[in-house]
Amino acid sequence: MDNFIVSARKYRPSTFNSVVGQEHITSTLKNAIKSGQVAQAFLFCGPRGVGKTTCARIFAKALNCDHLTADNEPCNECDSCKAYNNSASFNVYELDAASNNSVDDIRNLVEQVCIAPIGAKYKVYIIDEVHMLSSSAFNAFLKTLEEPPAYAKFILATTEKHKIIPTILSRCQVYDFKRIKDADIVKYLQYVAKNEGVVAEEEALHIVARKADGALRDALSIFDQLVSFTGNNITYQATIQNLNVLDVDNYFKMVDYLFDADSSKALLLFDEIISSGFDEQNFIAGLASHFRNLLMAKDSNTVQLLEVSDTVKERYEKQASNADKNLMLRALELANTCDFNYKASNNKRLSVEICLMQINANYVYLKNRPVAMVAPVRQSREGR
């Protein structure tokens, strides 16, 4: 049996251009290499799974590459690049601060800094999860970080920038990584699926991207999970079943029932959803998101903010066209308030049912309210 390699490792980018969704970071790093203005220390911060450690490794490899490409990418062919790719480089050190966070660990690193690089221009130190260092370790690291040898470069990575002490921040160039857009994640998953011979429906990949919440690594892990569950055919129905996601059809039906004179159908659908094992809060949070999407679809200028497939986007536009904007805004407010107060409620199901009945009552009131009479406009003397 062949050794299986998870997609997050197999498809980890090896060049700046292959990093997804962080062009503002990669272009700056390539320009720094091109101009020779490479700072002594960098801090890569942002949410998990967005490419912080990956960019640090590519940057470290590029700094010592003997034959950079015309686009300032590592060539992956010189001795330095090959040594790094084979985990045999003596000039790049990686330290996991989560498990090596004591003063002694930092002192060992500081002692290594005094040794010049072997057959390369720089010695690069990558410290992952740097916020896990103890206060004493941070203080032991300060002097070296402030005045390192010319050949020493430090790349620090963290998911919790606020835990880094100001004296460390002031000595680093800070790069903020952003959440990866759902559209970018879907596009990359389609690339992976094509390479792996997997047939994947676009709507299914949108569900994966939404579940990953901007983290490409999480999306690839979910992708592997779905391949194990479905074989090589990832369908929308199989995806929502495996990930325990409520089908968007339920929300479209719920809104149709709420914007109707009779609220009983909405309550019966809610009971059916709960009987299927879905959590009440997940439902009400999803309903709030649905109303938000309807409001975005109501305006042609904001419809581009919908991170869904084209088919689902058309459904949002169709349902939004038949609903009053003020009614949807009030429904969004009620659903969001219910979600906010959910944990404090003793009868959680009742609180959601009250929210649904209030949304329906707002519709009935808006539909049956008398139309105000508009007084005729009096003509001015000049207009007579």
C-alpha cells in the first residue's frame, strides 16, 4: 500500500506565485529580494492556514538561491534549493515555539547565530507560533533580534499578534496575512481535484470553502475527507451530508413560508430541521446569513459580495426581487438578535420559534397596512 500524503502537504506551494490569496505579501517579499533591501526580522501574522509558514519557507529558500528566476522566485534546482527541499540545509533553522519556549531554547538559538552560514549568503531562522515564547525567552531574544550579524535573518510567525510584546514588534517588519476568499479557495480546490482525477461539483466546493472559513489548509483537509467519503465523485448532497451542513434549500423554503400569511408551514419546517439533528443556533445563524445574502442580492451593486455559486446567486436574486427591503432588514435584525441571545435563553427552541413568528407577523402587518393617501401637489403661480 502506497504511503498517502495529505493534500495540504502534497500541494503546499513551493514558489511565491503559487501562494493563494496573499499577493500583497508575496509581491513585497519579491521586491525586497530584487532590490537587496531585506530587513533583519519579519513578523508574519494572521489566521491559521493562510500561508504564513509556507511564505516563510519560500522566502528563506529564495534568500539563498544561487539562480533566482527572472521573477525573483527560487529556482528549486541549485544546490541550496535542493538541500532545503530535502530538509538537509545547514542555513535554515525552524523552531516551534509552542514546544520550545524556554530561555534555554532561545539561548541555544542565539549561540547558533554566532556561526556564519556554510556556502550561502544568509542564515535564516523561522520561529513558528512565536507568541508561545515565555516573557524570559522574549527578553533573551531581544538583543540578538535588535543587532544580529549581517548574515542572520529572522522570520517570526504567529496567529496571535496581540500577544507579541511591543519591543519585539518594533524590531520587525510586520506582514498581515488575510483570510483567503471563498472564490480563491474554490478555484484552488478545482485545480487539486483535476490533478487527483476527482469530479467535484462547484456548489460542493463552495460549501467546503465556507466551512474552511478562509483557511486553505482546512479546505484541503475537508477535501481529503470528502474524497474518502465519496470516492472520486464529490457531490453537493454528499458534501452537506458528510459535513452536517443544512441544505440551502431549507432556507429558501423557510423564507417563502415566513413571507406568507400563514406561519404554520415555517414552524413545521423548523420542527423537521430539528428532528433531523441540526442545532437550533446553527439554524438561526444560517437564517440570518440568508437574509443578509438576500439584502446583498437586492442591489445590483452589492450582489458581487455573495460568495456562492452562480446557480445559487440566481436563486437569491429571484427571491430578493419578490421581497420588500425593509421587511428583509427587519427579519435580519430579529434573527441576529435571536442568535445573540440564544445562550442566555432557558427554552432555546421557543426563542427561535418566537423569532420566526415575529418575522411572519412583520410580513402580515406590512402587507395589510393601509396605503397612505398622497395629497395632490399645488401648482405655483409661475406654473399656472
